[in-house]
Amino acid sequence: MKNLIRKELGIFVLLVVVCAVTAMKSPHFLGIENLQNTAELIGLYGIFSIGAGMVIITGGIDLSVGSVFAILGVIMAMLLNPNENNWPTPLKFLNGSHIPWLVVVAIILGLGTLLGTLHGYLITRVKLQPFIVTLCGLLFYRGMARFISDDNTKGFAEAKGFEVLQKLATGKVGGVPMPFLILIVFSVIMWFVLHRSVYGRHLFAVGRNEEAARYSGINTKRVIASAYVISGLFAGVAGILIAFFTNSISPGLHGNSYELYGIAAAVLGGCSLRGGEGSIIGIVLGTMLLQVLQNLVNLLGIPSSLSFAVLGAVILAGVLADQLLTNRSKKAKVKAAAG
Amino acid sequence: MKILGGLVTPDEGEILVKGQPVKIGHVNDSIHLGIGLIHQELNTLDNIDVAGNVFLGREPSRFGLINRAKMRADALVLLERLGLPISVDTQLDKLALAQKQMVEIAKALSLNARVLIMDEPTSSLTVTETEQLLKIVNDLRSQGVGIVYISHRLSEVTQIADRVVALRDGKNAGDLAKADITHDNMVRLMVGRDLVRKAASAEAKELDDCLVVKGLKTTRYPAREVSFDVKAGEIVCLAGLVGAGRSEVVQAIFGTDSALSGEVILNGTSMPLGNPRKAIDAGVCLVPEDRRSVGLIVEWSIKQNITLPGLSKYARMSLINGQAESDAAVTESKALGVKAPTVETIVGNLSGGNQQKVVVGKWMLQQPKVLILDEPTRGVDVGAKAEIYDLMRELTKQGVAILMVSSDMEEVLGVSDRVAVMHEGTITGVLSQKECSEEAIMRLAVGKVQAA
């Protein structure tokens, strides 16, 4: 526990430093518009990063998220926007249909959950490796997105008939972007789920030592599968928001490599890929740091071609610093015990 | 011990080899000095053959390619020296545990070890295997190898040791010369007091059946059936040699292993098999053999481990009440005498005995009707052993049925009310306390069926 708080504190300090440096170098950083934009991005990325974190805590990984965004985005646009629905053969019956947006939202969230359940089933019941299952998902859903849309970019046009949904996804309340508010709500709920509930403790137990958890009477398969279900559901929520944020979904590119942002945020926030470690606050701080860095690259005029290099270097530095500190505190402990 | 092996660096003090002080900062240093270390947990690789394991990391090579012929020949010499009748080409996973251990010894010898440190080498060996090992230890001694033999098994120590150094709480507790090596002397040094041997409870009164196992078939011995019963307030021990299928039976009862067929009846009602949760809820709990990897989450605190199986008891609307959880853990660990500063102490930092108390503690909070203990005192110090036996007695007074798997003859004879002996997947006989003797158990354990 102490270890986690230290990690959270560490990344928080790093976040403050990066913010301070950016603010000093660029007056735009603290401009209201830039803050709003950054907050919106943090919201969009934070939601699915929490899902990624849940899976990582069980010792697994979910690589499918980016492609899930593509296939859900395409399906949503085609269901909502009558100008866009020219479904391929087996789905032709959907052409010209008018489905209320609330139903569409339910369908999209349901689909996300369903895909997560499928991953969970394959991993816990068929005993395939998480990496393989979700890698196949990454390829398969991307392909299906391109097939369903006939490789055409889909959009929402004027959002006729679902203006409310568009407002919900892209609007602001008191100047705060909706995705950011949704992230706050989700983080609070998930904080209780992960850090205060029986289920959360079981999740950590399973990630730390699956066999010991099983010997303690925990239904480990169900707990592990549930993490993928949560990841799928959150990908559904984030998928809807991201689709409206980009406002056009090009099936080959939409959401490309987003799963890695989620994993990076979770790892930066203290989740261990070995499982059994992590926190909601850490994941949210990790997301913030990634987005602020992205913003820093843009504002400071660093060539955008370098942005990935900056991200990679900062994540590596963060993980390195953490490892060094861990080693040092271990040594100090041994010394204290001897003295 | 780990310091000598070069795994841990010492905080203070010095090591002398042939009168010269030396520094050991790395595994290679100790190898150069002729110190060979045989760990309690074996360090052999199952996917490589015997010769490859003996020369792991030091394969004789030419142009970067392994010189297999030389490696096999050299390994053969070592195996002969140990009198080991196995082929150097055998894949390690085909060998029994005892044979793997011999391979480990061969590896140490191949390094020209002058001092061999053996940490609990017999902890998972059967009686015959142990004798074999002790014979090899004797041979090595006559060949001029110094041996540091770390063991909790006092009968072995009496048998082979020339000198005993007892340690307690990381400090020297005293030495014994050859003539003074007796069971009681050693126990006194280790415990710091005389241990009063507990007499087993008086001959069983008329007790009710609590756990009845009928026709249970495990995956290890699919053609053999096991049937027995444990009465409320009774301690039944499953004895037998390693590999007789005892752990498989208790795992099948608890549900962590699947049972192919059979029935487990608890207080008259049939219990669903293959589901530990249902077993726990019905009142059947298992203290598994391997506490570090399945009995506990060693990275977690005492509190988190103790409350894990019944966490929802301390929760309202699925949210954990931290105070209630802490209180329960504190009460339980005090009751069991777990020696740790607080319940927040990480379990991995506790001694074997205290770890075992934590495992028992987590089941105590579940108020078991049947407590199954698989090798409950393996790797547990003498003091904690006695405490665990006391606790078992205490539980039987409360009407708990106890089923214990044990390979420790002293324990089998000293604690059980009845002993069921297994041999290759079946029960060859059940002995009452009166009939129980080392010879009687061994006879059944090697497969002689009890005369009706």
C-alpha cells in the first residue's frame, strides 16, 4: 500500500513539474481553450485506460481496444446516420432503418461488453493467453470495421435526430468538457470498486497469486473474465465519445494504437504487468501525464514527428526511476533490520 | 547459508576458507572457493537432461557448440561416484524428486566442492530415499567433503552428524559434540526450553461421523478408489509414502483438484465437488502443503491473508469495513500467537512457523467443521510445531474433525487418533491408536494390505 502511495506521489510530482515547465515556456498552456482541450483528451483516454488497468491488475493485457473503437464507431455512425447506412450483404436488412439514439447507445455499449465477455471466456475457459486473444481481436475487429464500412470514412453529418447524444458527448458543463466529467464519475466509482470493495480485493488477489486466490475460495475465472468485461464496457463508452470527438471515423485508422496509450497510462500510474498492483488515482495521473506531454510537444514547437519518442523516453524514465527507488528502499530496509 | 552461497551479502562478520578470510559477493565466488549449495527448493531444469543439468552454465564447448560427448562422459563419472542408476540422457521431468536432488548433488560435486551445504535435503523425500541420501552423505564424508547439513528432522541429525550447531532467531544457540547429540538436547537448544511431549487424546469416545468419503477417484490414480471417514472431534492422519496420492485425495475433497467420481458427505449431506468456495462455505477448509505458493499471498499482509476467504463478512453492500477487517485479523493472529509487529506485516517476511499460523488463522475465521492439513509442520520450527498441535487438539475438543496428511512419522504417531495408510492411490489399512506403530504404518505404506 505504502509503495503505491509513493508511486502515485512520484507521478504527481512529475506531472506538476511537466506542467510548470510547459506553462513557463508557453503562455498558451494555461489558456482556457488549451486547458479545455487537454481536459477533454484526458477524459477520452482516461476512461479506457481504467479498463486497461483492470485487466493489467489481473496480470493480463487487452490489445484490442483501438480496433474496438473502430468497429463500434463505424457501426454507431451507420446506425445513427441514415445517409451512411449501406450495410454489406448479411446486414442489408439494416439499410434505411431508423433506430432511436438511446437504443443505438445501448447496442454499442452492449457490443463492447459482449466483446469483452468473449475475450474473458477465451482466456479463462479455453485457457488461451490474453496477449494472443486480444491480438487476434485487434486484427479481427479492424478488418471487420473496414469490411462493414466498405472502407469508407463514416461521419455524423449534422447529427439530425441525435443532437442530444452529440451534445452529451462533446458539450461542456460550466466550461468543463463532458468526457472529463464522465471520467471523474467513472474514477470515483471505480476507486470504490477497486480499493474498497470485496471484488477489488479479489481482483488484486487473483493478479498477485491466482492459485492462492483459488485455494482461498475465490472464483478466479470469473474474476479474471470480469476484468475483460469491464475493459470492453469502458471501451464502448470511450468509443462513443471518441467517435463524436473525431466526428469522422476512417475505419483503417480510427483508434489506431490507442490500446498502447491505455497500457502506457496504467503502467506509468503504477500498474505492474506482472499483475496484482495498481491504483485508479495512478492510472488517471498516468493519463494526465501522457496528455500533458503530448500538449507540451505541440506547444513548444517540438517537431510532432518526435512526439512518440518523447512519450517513450518519459515512460522509460518514469519506470527506471521507480525501479531505482524500489531497490534503494529495499537495501535501506535490510540495513535498518541489521542495525 | 545464503551468504555462503553468494546469494546474499553479509552485513557483518567474516568467512574463513582454509584460514584465509574471503569475500563472497557473488555465486561464482563461492563456487571458486569450493562451496556447493543444495537448496531446499531444487534448482534443476525439467526440460533438460541429467548431463545438461549437471553442467548448466558451464557446458564444455568447442567453437560455441556444446561438446556433448565430454559432458556426458563427465556426468557419468559423477553419477557413478554417487551410485546413481540413471542414464545421463534422462530428461529431468522423468525423475523422482529424490533423483533430482542427487543430480543437484552431482552438480555441486562437478564444481569440486570441498564443502557441501544442504538445506533441508530430505524435506520432501520418502523414508527409503532419505536413507539413500544419508548413505551418500556418509560416502562423501569419507571422501573428505565437509558437509553442513541443515535439517529439522532430528532423527537424521542424530544419525549422521559429527557436530551440531543450533541456531535460534538468527543467533548461535549452542553446540553439541558427537556424544551429546540426542533428540532432547537438540530440542532444548532450539526451543530454549524443554518441550513437554503431548500425549494424544484419550481413546476415542463414541463420536458422530462428520466427513465421509466414498469411492473417491482422483486424476492421479483414476483406477483406484478411496473411502474413509473422519468423526467429529477426531484427528485422522493419512500416512503413506510420497506419491501415494494423499495430497490428491485431500485436494479432491476441498475442490482444488477435480474428482473423477465419488462422493463426499459432510454431516449427512452430500457436498458438491470441484468447487473450493462451496467446500469452504460448507465448512471444509484446507491448509495446503505448499503454503508459500498456494496457501498464502506472500506479498500481502497478515491481515489481508487472514480475511481473504471470508472477506464479505466484513463488508456491507460489498464495501469492506476496514476497522472490522482489522479487528478480526488482530484477534485471530493474537489467538494463534503469530509473532509479528502488527497485522500489517508482510507475510513473506515471517518465519515458516508463523506463516503456517497465518494460513491456519484464515481458516479459523471460517469456523470449519472439517479442517484438512497437508503436511502442516513441514518447514516449521519445533516451537511453532507444538503450538500447531495444541491448536489441533483444541479444535477437536470443539468438535472439529481434522484430517491430516503427514510424512513425519513422529507426528503421525504422536497426534493422530486413527491413521489411514495409503499406497499407490488406495487405502491399504486403517490403524487405531493402539495398533499404531512405525512398523505397522510402514508395512501398509509399502503395499501390504491389512489383514481383516
